[in-house]
Amino acid sequence: MNDDESVTAGPSGTEPGLLEEALETKGKTGKKTAKKLQGTYALPLAGPKALADFLKGYVIASNQGAEAVTYKDVAVVANAHPTNVSKNNAFLAESGFILGERYGYFKPAR
């Protein structure tokens, strides 16, 4: 690679100009800031074993899906911290593993 190629190519060999499109100039200061990327899907914040434990917790705490429960109830059954359960609710709901009944209450999907 010669000096001309390294100047025109973006980071990691990307097309020239893509980096400039991702940056926008900020007001009077003239500083460039990166645009915030919008996520389409929620991602899991726990490992596969923990997610399986959370799902089992939803099944057990909800009496086999008969009643909706909160993440705090699931945390007690799954022996996990309530924050870890609630952080993964968006992923589990978007994936179709749990269903939202009303605000803050979920039950496992069939």
C-alpha cells in the first residue's frame, strides 16, 4: 500500500467518504461529532445460561403461565439480582419468550 491509498481509504479499509457522512458538524464551534446509532433490536445483556434461568423463573413464578409476574418475583426464583432480570426483559419480550400483560408484568409465552 502506498501513501496515497492510506490517505483516501477510511479506517479498516472502508470506502472514502463514509466516515465523513457519519460525522456532522456541531454549531458554531465547528467540531465534528459522531451521530448516535439507533438500535433496531434489543440485545441480551446476560449469557445463555442466565437467560435460560430467567425463562425458567418466569415459568415457575407465574404458575406455568397462569398469572403475570414482575421481574422481582422472577429474580427470587432464579436466584439472580432483580436488575439483571429487568435488563433482559426487552430482549426476551422482542424474541417472543415472554409476553407483557400490563406495565411491569410479564408471563411466559406458550
